[in-house]
Amino acid sequence: MIYEHAYLWIKAGQEHRFERELLSGRSILAAADGCHSVELFRDVERSGAYLLRIGWESLAHHVERFPISPQAPAFAEVVEKFFAREPELRHFDSTPVETTTDPQA
């Protein structure tokens, strides 16, 4: 499993509406093939900024399958109108680093 971290900047004054609509629309994402979880976090240092964390079965489920699914445009319709700028996306392994695999270490 992997986690998609989407850092979102929301238009000023639209934060509460964005939260309501994203939370009501997360069932769209949850219905996507390979989606395991959808969580939204407020940034405590920047007003109007959020972290959307989505658990996917694999990177392919997000970057290959999701974009061509019916859920992709449906979810975009719910959230894109609130974006002040393009989201910043990153993908992370779900397993924490506990030992190094570097043979030089």
C-alpha cells in the first residue's frame, strides 16, 4: 500500500465549504478501485492549506487506473473549484523505515 499526500491551497473564505464538500464527496474516492482510505487534515501553520491523504493499494492504482475511472472527473468536480493553486502531490510507502537496506551502512 502507498499513501498519496496532496497538499492543497484553498481560496480564502472557502475553507468551510471546501471541508463540507470534500468530506461529503470522499465516498466518490472510496469507490475507486484500490482506494483504502481518505483523510483530510488542516495545516496548523498556514490558513487555508490542507493535507489530503489517500491510501491506495499501489502507485498504479492512483496514477494509472484512477485517472481513467469514472470517479476521477466526479471527484475533480467536487474539489477543483476551491483550489487557489495547483495541488502538490507526493507518494509515500506505507511501511515506516526502521532499518536501512544500504549495504554500505
